[in-house]
Amino acid sequence: MKKEKDMSVYIDLGRKIKAERLNLRLSQMQIAKDLEISFQTYRRYEEGTNEMPIDIILKISEIFNLDINELLEVSKKNKNIEYELEKNQLIIKKIYETKNKKLILALNSALNFIYELSKVKD
């Protein structure tokens, strides 16, 4: 069975380049022309539905006058968040597997508190 590719890195990168493009008030067509690719291909890069070759990433960083590390940083941050989420899910699962009622009750209280905090607007 073929494993699906994780496109989250390209989705994150696409969001970043779209934000930068809009900040510079450039059109997708202008960027595509500068990259010497079709408008449709560039649009797919912004959507994160196409893998972005490294030469395109380098050209985009030049067009937007961004350091390549800055451009790729958003993907790294999201990967760290995903890792922490997976780790926390495993911890929660292990706590439930202990069947320790006091521990489970404390966990549920903490999670409910955090959930309520997340609903508060700044």
C-alpha cells in the first residue's frame, strides 16, 4: 500500500507566500510570470496542493526579499506543534489506561479548564 505524502509543509508554505504576496500587493499572475511558470501552477503552490521544488522556493524568497529560513520557519513551527499534540495525546491515553479515577478526574478538570480559557477572547 502506498503511503500518502504529508502536504502540510506545502500548505503552510503556501499560506506564507500568499500572505507575503498580498502584503506586497502583487498578483498571482505577476509572481507566476517572474517565476516563469503558469498561473495555475503558482496558484497550486499557494494552495499547498502541489509540492514546491527548492528552486522555486529560492526564487520566491528572492522575489519577496525574504531569507529562505524565514520563509520556511512557519512549517517548522507547525511541525513542532503537531509533535507536541501527538505527544500529549499519548500522555492522555496512558492516563486513561491507568483507570486511576482520581488521576482521570484531575485530567478532565484540567482539560475542561483549558477549553474554557480557549473560548475567552483577548
